[in-house]
Amino acid sequence: MAMAMALATTELVEIQPPHQLNFTFEVKKQSSCAVQLINNTPHYVAFKVKTTSPKKYCVRPNIGVIKPRSTCDFTVVMQAQRVAPPDLRCKDKFLIQSTIAPFGITEEEITSDMFVKDFNKHIQEKKLKVVLQTPPSSPILFPLNGEAKLEFGHEASLHKEKVIRGVENIPPPFKVSKPEDLDGVNADNSRVTKNVEGPETVKEENELVQAKNPESGQAKAVEGKIEVEEEALKFSYDFEKSTLKEMYSKLKEAEHTIMKLMKEKSVTTREKDTFKQELVSYVKEDERNQKDSGGFPLPVCMPGWTYQSGSWIL
């Protein structure tokens, strides 16, 4: 009791990040967030993670043990969503419970009863909200005089307009003074033609490359498909593993309850048999006394009942 009161004012686990879980949201794409738990106490600490939307998230692992003066990491995976929420607002929350555990405990020995609040133990609870963020903007490639140049934000849009209008591709003025200079003029004209007829966006340039090398494009598509399938299998495996651990915990809890009920039943049965034997012995002794004395039998008193002359009277 004193220990529980002392621990009530002590932070068992430090959580990083401390207040919210940040997810980069993209439609039809998974997103993950890593969380670290830091145990600053000299005790073993058991933890459990809960969420308001269990079908939307997968926590790996959702229960565990943190050794004294150690850390433990778990990952929260948000499944791919078909539609983005309005203004990327999310009301989902996570609850991290932690409590002092017996020395040397393992993850398989953790039960739900350990996180039930009572007067003899302290349960630390920490709530984390979910924050959705847009992915960072990626740089855009635009051709400039035959060279690819990186542009960001509004500069990219302004430069695109210049490329379309041909402002950046106007060559410097020149004069034809000698016949031998015609070769240089032709070379400049070829460069101008090359710049004007070049691809306007990176997408068109990639399409041209894929058209020239169809095998490389197919190989990349196959590799991407394999990566997606591997990620899906890994997610399914981790989810089934987490589900099996939870089922095992519930099974151990049910087994404990059944054993407790069987013990109580056995004690009740023994007490009942003992009471019957005492009652029969008392009745026989009363009948013997009646025969020996030749008088009336002594009444056998029970709560609400009286045994007399071979019958029970209420």
C-alpha cells in the first residue's frame, strides 16, 4: 500500500514523443510512427497500448516488458485510407498503460489483470493524440537551355511559364559577316531547336526513356509489386502475431479463473459432505437417547427447521 502511494507520484515510463503521434498522410498509402518508452525506475515495468480505432491501426508490439533503466520501442502503423479526412483532422487517440511487474517477468506472462486499477498497485496512463501531416513537397525538374534545373514552390511555376513562352530559350543576336561563320550559326540554330522541342516536364522525359527501354520499365514495375506484396505479408504476419499473443493472454486468464472456481467448488462440496455427516450422526444419537430414556426425542434444531419423531417440522 505504501509502495503504491509512493509510486503514484513517480513517473514510471517516459514516452517519446510525449504528446502526439505524427503520421504523414497520403491516400491509399500506409504510414508509420515510432514510439520509445524509457524506464527510469529500478523495477520491471509492463506496458499495454490501446487505441480508439483498433481496425485502423496496428501496434507492434501492443504489450511488452521494459527492464530496469532500459528502453523499449514499438511501432504504430496506420493502414492505407481511401479518402482523406476534412482538413486532415483526426480524433483518434492512443492510451499507454504501464505498471510495476514482478522481477524477471516475460512478455508471455503479462495478463489483463495487471492493468486493472486497485488500491494495491499504481497504473500510469498516458494519452497521445493523432496528428496527420501532408508529405513534404518534392523538387521539380525543368529543362533550362538543355540542362535540368531544380526548382521549388512558386519559383517552379514562374519558370514553367517562361519555358512555355520561350523567354529562356531565345538565343543572343548574331551577324553573318563571313561565309566561314555560317557553321557557327547553324550550330546555334540546332541548339535552339533542341531546346524548344525538348520535353517540358519530367513526366514526358520519363515516358520517352521507358519507351526506349521497355524492359527496364517492366523490371521496375515488377520490383515495386514485389515490395508491396512483401510489405503486405509482413503487416499480416505482425498483425496475426499480435492477435495470437492477445488470445494467449486471454486463455491464460480464463484458465486461472477456471482453476479458482474449481477450488471453490471443491471446498464447498467438502463442507456440504461434512455437514451431512454431522447431521446424520446427531439424528442417530438422538434416536438412541430416545430409546434409552423411553421419553420424547430431543429436537434437532436447524435454521427454520426442527427434527422430531422421525420427521422435519417447519
